[in-house]
Amino acid sequence: MTVTTRLGLSALDSLPIANRPLVRPGEVRPGIVHLGLGAFHRAHQAVYTEAAVAASGGNWGIVGIAPRSREILDQLREQDRLYSVLTAGGPADEARAIGILAGLGHAAGDPYGVVAAIADPGIRIVSMTVTEKAYRILDDGHFRAQLTGHAPPVSVPALLARGLLARRAAGAGPLTVLCCDNLQNNGPRIRDMVTRALAVAGAELPDDVAFPATMVDRIVPATSADHRRRAALALGADDAVPVVAEPFTQWVIEDRFPGGRPDWAAAGAILTDDVTPWETLKLRALNAVHSALAYLGALAGLPLIADSLELPGMPELLRRFLADEVALTVTPPPGVTVSGYGETVLVRFANRELGHRNLQVAMDGTQKLPHRLLGTIHHLRDLGAHSPWAALFLAAWMRFARGYADSGATLPLDDPLAERIREALAAAPDTPDGVVGALLELFPPALAGDDVVRREVIRWYTSLERYGAAATVREAFA
Ligand code: CS2
């Protein structure tokens, strides 16, 4: 069966009622500027915001800003800013159109347009999903030029800083900057980044701007041609830019919004005064396990996260990591246990319908691992303990970073520090000591200087090199 109608305003009334958007584009005015129009935002915060507006009203339409790619903007414009979310892995595929996008912008092509959007008095929240690597401050000439008006503000800190200054000049009122990326302490971190950027511009952080922390959670893989086909069938219209997501979704938000906020609680979000227990649990349990599956599975030559979980011994290994290491270093939120949380994570990772690729999760290891694994390692060292399982996962990343699977097939290294990794590897002997020593240098010095950690990583690296990932996992407890 093929579908011939293209998603757009005129197609909506012919869709099954359950597939129609809860809000139609143009029905509410913009209240949020969102930086990063990727799949994750469209399947997570946009869905919550649409449901919140449908339940409780408010002008909280989202102006979606694509950082680089113009293609997504063109496609969304052709569809009257509508797209669909395909929920995969439940009893049957489900798809629904989302209509909360109230405007579109392009950071690379029109940075001053983004600054103007942030300065609009109707906007009361600037949120972002720009991935871990966008939070590096590269304090170089180009960064400074973006803040002193000598170059267009294209980086995230520059857009925010220039946007806040324009907002103050326009008397546009209080604002909340809401970081929705997977970083430990994401609120304070972005506050610090903006403060530093403003200092370069010779300004101080205005006191009517808040930076609450959030924990975001939903698995949203890259959309494949198969997902597009399935989205069209489930939706009843062709969509050039659907996103695919698992049934599970969670959002925990620190409730500090000086300019107000949508009624996200009505959409199922948890509003709280302390996100830290959620954030730490998610990064150190879910995301750490995800990275472990990605590197070990990729080394074993497996394409999907769901495949990696089927490696003999893998679920046991991950449970041991959760029980022996994560559980000792996190205090979960009330009513949640690390082992119960871990079990739901394993069920979610087994969702084969998502087609989530190991190589996608494996990207940007140098930016992700500090939040996911290194905190656990440091924390256990502070307790006088050690962390053999976390060391195995770190060793797997190092094997991965060399660029070859156990079969000898090449593996792509997609990481902002790829050049430094290659240089470090080229300068070191290709032995376990050499590789581990060279790559530990990329992380904070406390790690490289810890002999216990170094020896443990070398031991696992040696096993991975000699026997491969599958055998190392299978015999991890031997
Ligand atoms: C994944 C996350 O790509 C990755 O590194 O671990 O994107 C993960 O799917 C989400 O954090 C789930 O909420």
C-alpha cells in the first residue's frame, strides 16, 4: 500500500482523528525559541509542549532554529511546519502529526534573525538541544569576534549572549534558558557558558534570566527510509521529515521560569526543585550502558544496539555494572532504585523496531564519556573502591577510537577531537600501554594520573585486543 497525500495543513482533516495534531500551526503565537531542530527535540520537548498547550492553553508555539542544515527547513516549510512522530516498538506502529512549530529560523544563514527572535518580547523561553560538543567554549579569536560584533554570532554561546543583550536593549522582559542536552548539571553549565560569553562582550548576566536544569529522556534514532515508509502508512500521509521514537518518554524539569512556562506537567513532565538525582541516574545508568553497548557491539561487528544486547553475557555484565558501580555512586530519586531503573533501560534497549545503530550512539565519545562514565570512576576512587566494568567500557571506546572492528573492518571515528585522537595514536606505540596512555591524556588529568584506573583499562584493552569484544564480554566474570 502506498500513500499519496503529502502532509500539510490541507491534508489534516483527511487523517484519522488520532493522528491529527493537538495544535495546528498558526493557532498559537510563539513563546519559545528552540536552538537545534533535530529529531530529538521534535520527538520530545515539542511533543510535550504541544500537549501542554492543548491541555492548558498559552502562547507557547516554538520557533525552531536549525543550526546548519537548510534542508530540514525547506521540507518543513513545504509541509506548513508539520511533521509526524512515529512511535515504534509498542504493540503496533503509531504516528501523529505535530503542529506546535510556530516559526522557523536558520542559525548559519541568518544569525541576526535568531538574535532578533530571542529579543522578541513574546519569547519567554530559549531552549536548546545542540549535543554535548556545542558546549565547548573555544576561547579563540573567532569566538571573541562573534561577541564583540566583528563576526556574525554563529556559535551557541554567542547566539545566546548576543540574544540576551538585544533583549535587554529591547526591554523584552524575563527569560528562561532551558538546556535539554545530556550533560551533568546542564543548567549551571549553560549559565556559566553564557556568563563567560557575556564577559567577552563586556557585559554581565542580567538578573531576570534563569537557567533551570532538566533531564530529558526518549530514544530517538536517526530516521531511516524504512521509518519514513512506516510513518506514512501509520499516519495516512507522506512526510519527508518524520521522526521515530520509542514509546517511553520522560522529562524532569527544575521549576524556575521567571517569564512563565507551558503547563508541561499536564503533558506528563515532572516539575521539581532538584533535578540532580534524575540527571545523574540517567547519565550514569542509561547513557553509560548505551555507550557500552555501542562500543562493544561495534567492535563485535554488530549494527544495532538491540544486537549488542544479545551478545552472550552482555545483560549480566551490564547488570553487574549497574549493581556494583552505578548503585554505589548515585542516590536515585525517591521511589526509584538503580536496579529497577536498569531493568527498564535494558527492556528499552532491546527495542529492535527502532533500528538504533551502534555507530550513532558511538559518536562524540570524548564529549559523552565524561558525563556517563568518568564520574562513576572518580566517585568510586574517592570511596577507595575501583570500577572494573566502567574500565572495560572505557577500554572498548579506546579500541573503537583506533578505527577497526575485531574483524579488521574499518569503523568511522566521528568526534570533535578526532584529529587529536589520531595524532595521539600516531605518536604512541600500538600496544595496550601505549594506546591507553595516549588516550587517557584526552581526559582530565586525575584520570590519567591514577595508576589503578590505568592498569585496569590496560588489562581490558589487552583482552579486547587478544580475544575480541564478544569473547571478552562472554568471559568477563571468568
Ligand atoms: C544516546 C542518547 O546517542 C546517544 O549517545 O545514548 O541519545 C540516548 O538515546 C538518549 O539520551 C535517551 O534519552
